[in-house]
Amino acid sequence: MFSRFLKPKWQHKDPKIRMIGIDSLNSSETLVELANHDPEQSVQAAAIKKLNRIEDLLKITANDVLQLQIDLRISNILINNPLTAFTPEIGQQLARMANTNLNEKLATQSFDADIRNAAAALVSDKTVLSKLAVEDSSHEVRLTAASLLDDEAIIHRTLKHLGKKDKRVSKKLRGNLESLAAQKALNAQLDKTKKILSTLGNDGHWKRDQTRLQTIINQTTELLVQVNQSEQSQFKLAAANAEQRIEQQIGNSKALQPIIDAKASQCQLIEDFYTNLKKRHRVSINEADEFSLTLDALLDDWDEIPVLEEKQEIEFSNRFHHGLTQARGQITKLQSNSRQSHSLEKCVQKAEQLQKQKTINAVQIKRLKQDWDKQIKPQDEQLAAEYQQQFSQLCDTLEKKLEKQEQITAKSLTEINQWLDNIETTLATDKLGDAEALSHKVQSALRQQRELPQAERQKIQQRLQDINPKIRELSGWRHWGTDRAREELIDEAIVLKDRQQSIEDRASAIKLLRKRWKDLGKIDPVSHQRLWKKFDTACTEAYSPCKEYFSKQAEQRQQHLKQRKQICSKLESLASETDWSSPDWRGIDKHFHQLRNQWRNTGSVSKKDWNTVYKRFNTAVDSVDKYLQDERRINLNQRQALIEKLQALAESEDLNDAIKEARELQKQWQPTVTAKRSDENKMWKQFRAASDAVFDRKKQKQQAENLESQKLVEAKEELCAEFEDQILDKNISAGDTAKFEDRWAAIGYIHNKEGTQLNHRFNKAKKSAEVFLQAKKLEQRKQLIEQVYQRKIALDQFQQNENRAEFENLWSDLENINDVALLEQFDALYQSALMPANDGNNTTQNDSDLLLLDLEIALELESPSALKEQRMTRQVERLANKLSDGNSNDSHQQCDKNFIKYCLTKTEKSVIADSNRLKKIKNALGGK
């Protein structure tokens, strides 16, 4: 009855008594309360030790010391009670504790799959993870363990042990291998990039290095996201060091730039001088002296330029003195050429002089060629060839000139004879006509054609002498009066009526005839009326087609005038009827330009109407343009601002943002009211140039990336070709394939279509190599089975006949086995067979029979009927062994081992197996 007045021991003020009370306390709530709030740490620790449920321990809020006690208690509970069920709090606690040994034990020993899975996610030992990925009963645990494996050798070993048990785990492991390969390639690419960065800023070419640095940084930005923090820090440090070296070089370069420019200028001068000398074939003595003085002056100027740092000075000095040496050597060579080619030069000069003459003849060309053939050619084959080519070209030109000259002479002779025929025909009718003018033309042609054959010239002169008296006679009669001339004008007017010619030519001809009539002056009044009436009638009749044509033209001009007035009316309506407070500028400007184009394309009007309609048109245009000019000015300013923004973007550091903004600015390029065509074209060119400056940067970047990518493509194509050739030559091994894979990974990834195609090509080659190696291994296995079988048969036959000589010959003819250890075992059997007293192999006959029976069971071959019960008993034993240890003895490797083991046994003569039974096993193994 006093118990309710007594406090429990766990509430006693003495900590020691409270600890004693905890030993008999079973309330988890009270224990949690003590662990959280008891002032004495030892009491809290005792309460924690007393708790047996993890969920209670997780309710305790403790300091670092007590937390260690809690963690230890939780660990003990989890280890000692493998049936503990998983909760999310347990997973969080395991992650916080990070106890390696605990996680490994839980991952391998806990009965709860979720706890094993949570613990496996925290295991770092790759051997443990590999074992879990293969052996754990839970698919999720196997998958978690597989996802954490990142060692290539362990992954391959795990895949080998896993076999075909879990396709998803196998797929995950292969994915890990691909990720490792990708990471390896990525790290190799970063290492290569860091090596390149280490070379930047070391050789003075800071502009090139600055561009390369920016390109590398741009290309590597995306790659850095895929590597760890350490790799990122190393790359950033390498880039910062390269940038610092480049900045230092820029500072040095600015101080030394005037000296560098001076030396570069001198180097360029000497190189240009040498280039010009190379264009020469020879030089005179005076020219050689002048050139030497020029070189001396350049050398003096060089010596006056201050010296640079050693590396740059050596580079510039080598360049300058190399050019100086080349120039002096070229002068010496040209002088030698001049001495050797003096006589040839004279022949060339003669040819050039002939080329300048107005006329030449075949004899001159022939003599020139004969003179050339007599000359001694220079020993310098190139110089001789150049002279021969020059002379041949001159001769070709002269022959073409002679041919053309002969054609002109023949044509002139034909014209002269034609003119003489016309003169003679005209004079035969006692008319002068144009005979006198033609006579003068013939005489002028004779003076010009000096190459005319003498016989032809004399013949023409004789004909001129024969016709000149008649010309003088008729010419005298012309001065007796003009009646005949007026009659001739009448005849011309009559002929003009039926002549086919253009209207303009006809009108001009008629106008000229009337002028000529007027110029003849006064005539006899008696004949005047008759001749004038006849002449006027002929002119009027000839002019009738012109009159009709000009009448139609007048009608067209009136139509054009009407069209132009309509255009003016439309312009006036546009100015007066448009709401200029809210105009459609583009529509108005388009209509305005259409009307102006219609004005330009409309035909002509008469002079008397032109001034009026043109003045009206200009007034109408001005009435519209006074509204357009303000909008035109505003729009031009807006577009000029767009150009300035684009020009500023060309210097932007963020290329992607610059391109994005440039595209937006291009969309804003919308002319409302266009300016003059020249101004529009000028502004558009500025806009396009500014846009191109932005997009060209992207193009250059892409070209640089493409160039680098192309190098990788070429390297991979070369590697693929080498790999494929080695496979075709059947000279490939597993070690070679591994080396090719390492070289492939070292080249790096190519992030484009070509890279994907090359990956497919390489994988195809690798698969071909694997198929070849598998086929080769299978062939070697078949060969080994056959070799072992032949030796077994030989031993058995010897045991049956005991013909030593025949056995020794048969054994020596057998093909050697590549496996040295196996060959030694058979040699031991061979020696044992030759010495019957030796027991040889200790394998019992019963073991041999079991091996033979196991092989027939594994290969599903029939056994002799006498062994039916023994075979059934053996099958049951094998099945029991398989269920107990999970291993199968039916793999082809085990069958091969059993077959070889059987063939290595020494069988008693009385119980030698039927050779057909062993042969069936051998054949089955050869096909497995």
C-alpha cells in the first residue's frame, strides 16, 4: 500500500540508483524519456543501451557522444536481428552513420531485401558489390550493386559469373562499361586539351594562342559538366595559367611592337626584292651593281634596328639573312645567264623589231630562224627552254601577222579590182557617177598596200591610165549646167519610192533630196516649172508611208498623254484622300512607287504637251512626298540604330546571346517608307555586313570545331582501316583487339553523325574479330580433341597387339599437341606403355568407366544396354550434386576436361572400351 508513495528508482536523485532502476525498467517510452531528458549522461547511455527497437532509438535527440551510443546500438540490433524490417528511417540512419563494416554485413546477411538494398547502396567495396550483383536473391539488390560497380575488370568478372541469370543486371553492367569507356575517353580528351593549354603562351604567337584558348574553352564547357570537381579545377587552373602567360606576352608584345614591325618590314622588303628578282631571266652589269648597292643599304638599315629578345631576334635574323643570301645568289645567277644568252638575246630583239614593223615578208622570218639555229644554247637547261619558248612565241606571232597581212592584201586587191570594174561599167554608159571618187580610192589603196605584188600593181596602174581620160572628159561636161543634176535628183526620188528602208531613213533621205535641190540654185524659168513639179511629185509619193507612220505616232503620243494625266490624278487623290493622321506607310509607299514606275514606263508625248503634264506630275509627287519624307527620315534613323546595335554585337563576348539578339534585330528590319535606291542599297549593305560579322564568328567557331572533329574522324577512319585489314589478314589476337579498343578510346568521342557511323564501323570490326577468335578457338579445341583421341586410340591398339615397332612408328607420325603439359603427360603414357612393369597412371578402371559414362550423359549419347542401371544411378547422383551446390558438370569445358582425363588413363587390356563408343563421344565434342 506504500508503493504509491515511493518513487521508482529511475526517478531517484542519485544517478547510480537511477542506473540500477533502468536495469529493471521495460517501458520503452520511459527509457526514451530518460535518454532525452536525464541530466546525467551515464544514465542516458544506460537507457539507450536498454532500448531494443530501432524506432525508439530514432526518437532520441542526443549530442555527439550519445549519438555514437545510439549508432552502436542500432548497429547491434541490425546485426543481431537479421529479421528486422526496413523503414525509411533506417535507410536514413544507415546513410548518416556511414559505417562501412555495418553496411557490408547488412548487405550480405540481412533477411530483409529492402535493408540489403539500402545497405548495398552505401557499400564501397567493389568485391562485395560484385558478389551481391551475382548472388543476392533480390533483383533490386543485384541491380543496386551492379549500378555502383565502376571498375572495368570487376565488371567483366561479374558479367562472367552472372552469365544469363539476370538480363537487366547484365544490361546495367554493360551500361556501366559504356559509361566507363565514355568517361575514360572524356578524361583522355581533357588530358589532351590540358597538354595543349600548357603549350599556349610560350612561343610569342599570342594572337593565335588567344584564339585557340577561347576556342578550347568554348568547346570544353559542355564536357566539364560531365567530369568530377577535381578534373574541372585542373582544367580551369590550366586555362588560367595559359591566359596569364598570354596576357604577359601581350604586354611584352606591345612594348616591343615598333621594333617587331620594323624588323618584319625589313624582312618583307628583302623577300619582295628576291621575289622580283626571281621573275627576271638575266641582268646587265649596271643593274647587278645597282641591286648589290640596294642590298647593302637594306643590311645597313637592319643593323640600325634595336635587338629583340633572343628567340624573336634569332627568328627575324634568320629570316632576313636568308632572304639576303637568296637575293645575292639570284643576282649572281642572273649575271651568269646574261653572259650565256647574249647571242640569243640579239635574235629575240630582232624578232621583236620585226614584230613592230608595219609589214613583213616570209624571207625575213626564214632568215631569223636560220640565224637562231646557228646560235650556241646556254648550258642552263631551264634558261635555254625559256629562250626557246620566247623565240617560238615571237615566231608564231610573226607568222600569224604575215598570214593576216597576206589576207588583207588579197582582200584589198579584190576591192581595187571591184572598184575598177564599177568605174569601167559606169563610164561605158557615158556617165560619171562615182567613178571619180572610186578612182581616188584606188590610188589611195595602191599607196597603202606596199606589199602588193609588182605584177598586180602594174596591171592596176595600166587600167587607171586607160580610164582617166574618160573621167576627165565627163567631169568637164558636169560644169556646163545643173539640169542633168536635177534630173538625177528626180531619178533618185523616183527610186526612193520603191526602196525598202525604215521610216526614219526614208524621211531623212527625202529631206536631204530637197536640200540638195535647193542647193543647186536658180535654173532656167522655162524648165523650172516642169522639173520642180516632177521632183515634188516624186518626193511626195515617196513620203506617203512616212506620213501615215507619223500620224500613228501622234495618236500614240495622245494616248500616252492621257495615261500620264491619269497617273497625275491618282497621285493627287492619294495626297488629298489619305488619312495622314494614321496612315498605312508601307501601303502608301508601295502605291506611290508603283505610280512613279508607271510614269517612267509610259511612252513619250508631244513637245508642246510635255512641259505642262510634267509640271503637274512633279507638283503631285511633292504633295505626297511632303508627308512621306518625315516617316522616311524616322525609319532611316531606326534602321541605322539597328545597324549600330549589330555592329556592337560583333564584339560581344557571349556569342550565343549575340546571335540570338542579331536574329531579333533582323526581324525588326522593316522599311516603312523607302529612300533613294542608292541610299537603300548602301544601308542594306551596312546591315548585311554587320549581320555577317556576328554570324561569321559562329561560322569560324563551327569551322574550328569541324576541323578538330575532322582530325578525329581521320584518326578513327585510319584506325578502323588498320583494324579491318588485320582482321582480313587473319592476324588478330585478343590482345590486339584490346589494344585497338584502347587506341579507339584515346582518340576521343565525336559528337556527330560521322562519329556514330565510325562507332558502328568499329563495333562491327570488333564483332568480326570476336567471331574470328571464337571460330579460331573452336577450331583449336576441335584439333586438340582429335589429337588426344588419336593418341588414346594408338595406346589402346598397342595394348591389344603389343607390336612395338608398329606402335613407335604410329606414335612418331602423330601431330604434336601445342599444350606442353598435356604433351608431356601423353609422352609419359607412351613410355609407360613401352615398359609393362610400370603401373603408369594410377586412375582406377572404375573411375575411367564413370568418366566415359558421365560424358555420354552430358552429351546425351546412348550408353551400352548393359550399363542402363548404372547410367540411371549416375544420373540421379549428378542431379543431387547439382541441386546441392548449384554447379553443372555439363559445360563443354568440363566435358573437354573429362574427355582428356579419360584419354590419359591407362586401361587394362581386358577391359578396353569399344572404340566406336569413344569415337561417338569425340564426334559429339567436336560439334558442341
